[in-house]
Amino acid sequence: MTYQLERAAIEAYFRAQWGSTTPIGFDGHTFTPVNNSVRLTITSGATRQGSIGRTANRIDHLGLATLQIITEGGKGSAAWRGYAETIMGLFFEKTLTSTGAVITSGADAFVRFSPPELGENRHPYIAADFPDPPFHLTNVIAPFVRYAFR
């Protein structure tokens, strides 16, 4: 499983769940921010040994999905809080297949948000909000782990 498949699964999930709520700028694609839009950035992090198996070892690829909410500047937190709450709910304890479909069993788990492997059960959270005229930017961070077997 690759970083490209990780990106594709997360983007497919978010696109399906968010729908036409706002325009979406996807990871690394050209995107011109507008009021009431969201930019998704996927940051890959450390790689850890998840388990030692008879035929394959589980490798945990840690990462962060950053969803930057772009709202009109000077409108206060009421402009972005609803979006942030919805996004945090979309990524809270969700497990995805490699196609971005939500699953409830661990058998086909590919990407897991709010992963217990981080030791702290880190859930989605608001990391920053600040003015960037003419916009106001708010970052929601959703920690995840991608599973690979070698």
C-alpha cells in the first residue's frame, strides 16, 4: 500500500461525506480559496512497527489530515464553528478501506482516524484559527494511521 493510495482513500472519503457543502481544495492540487471553502492537506509522518507476525509485520504509517476552513474575514467564529464541528464528526473514530469506504470491522482496515496506536487516542481537534485578510482560516487536524503489511 502506498502514500498515493492513502491520499486517494482519504480524499474519496471526504469528498463523499462533504458533498457540495463547500468547494474543496484537495492535497497539492491548484485551488483558489473562496469564502466558505475547505482545503485538505495530508501530511505523512513517522513509521512504526505495529506488530510482528508469522508471515507479515504490520507497519503503522502515522499522519495528519489538515482541513483548513476558509471563511469571510471579520465575521467571527460563528462563520467557521459549524464547519469545524461537522469535520471533527466526520473523522472521529472512522476506519476506511483502501477505496475510502467506511468500515466497522478491522479486517479490511487501511486508514484509521482517532487511532489507539498513538497511545493517547488523539481525536480531531481545532489547531489554529487566525485572520488572513480577506479570509479567516481555521485548521482542524485529524490524526490517522495507515496500516501496511510486510
